[in-house]
Amino acid sequence: MTQDDFRNLAERDVITASHRLLGGILRLGELSARIVEVEAYRGLDDAGCHAYNRRGPKCETMYGRPGHAYVYFTYGNHWMLNLVALPVDLAGAILIRAAEPLTGFETMQERRKKSDLRQLLSGPGKLCQAFGIDRRFDNTDLLGSEELSIEIAPKPVTNMVTGTRIGLAVGKGDELPWRFIDGDRMTWISRPLPKPLART
């Protein structure tokens, strides 16, 4: 799948685009990692989405062009990286929850103050800390930038696992099975899935 093909997919369907984002390579300078876990958020009909029933400065980037970065600050100390989806003005996003480090280990270890590779990118806040991602990268074209970018995998992962999203309040979209994981790389995910697992 080409970058343009993926952008078109993200514009049409945030759920299917989330599936195809798995296996993609996140790059920033010397750092690279394979995306192994994501979550989908779908605009106005998703109570777990920042854009649900409101449009404000915090989530304005979500209303922009598909494929761009939506970077926000949460819990007082964590940056979170998302890829914008759905048509302009509808607002949707794919949260990158975890990745498998490929290059730049020493830089990631220094920033995270961790030596265990499994602890470097096993969560959205950890990933941003390890990569040095913050608000500066908000609205970067992840599918066309020469700095922070995502290279879409040529083929979809063959063993996808689904689960409910993490950290949402009861009744606020916590029941939707929109967490997607590369089942062949469970070592690198942010949090274990409850049993039974749903595979597709």
C-alpha cells in the first residue's frame, strides 16, 4: 500500500485504517520503530473521542487533513501521538499506543531512563518520550514529512488481535473493541489483553 492509498483509506474509514497502520514504521532522525498497537477514535459519535460533542483549540488538529499528526498533552506529563483520520471537519484519529524499537536504542534508553527494550515504547506516553515527540510536531504530515513520519507497511499484519480501548470512563466508549494489536508482537504492547482474545 502506498502512502497516498493509506491517506485515502484514513479519510474513508478510521477503523480499517487502524488495522493497516499496524506494521508501519515510525521514523524520526536516527530513531525508528514498528507500530504494534493502536486505538481508533471516531469523531462525533464516539464518546471516547476528544471531538465528541465539542470542537475546541485542544482538538482542532483532528479536524484537519487525514495523515497529519495530532499531538496532545495528557495526565499533566505525557504527550500522545495520533494520526488524523476521516474527512476534513469530521474529526477522527488513530492513537499510536506501542511500538517495537528498531534503531536508535541508546537515545531511547537515555530519554526513558530504562535499559529494557520492552519498556521503551510500551505505551503512548513512553513512545513520545523516547522519540522526543511533543507539541512541535502537531499537524506534521506523517505520510509526507522528511522529519517525523510513518512508512505504511506494504501488506497488512496477518495476525491481528482486538480489544477494548484503555483509560476511558465507563460508558464513554470503553466497550468498543477498537484497540488493535499485531498478535505476532505481543511482547511490545502497552498492556496485556484480558482473556479471551479476539483475533481477526
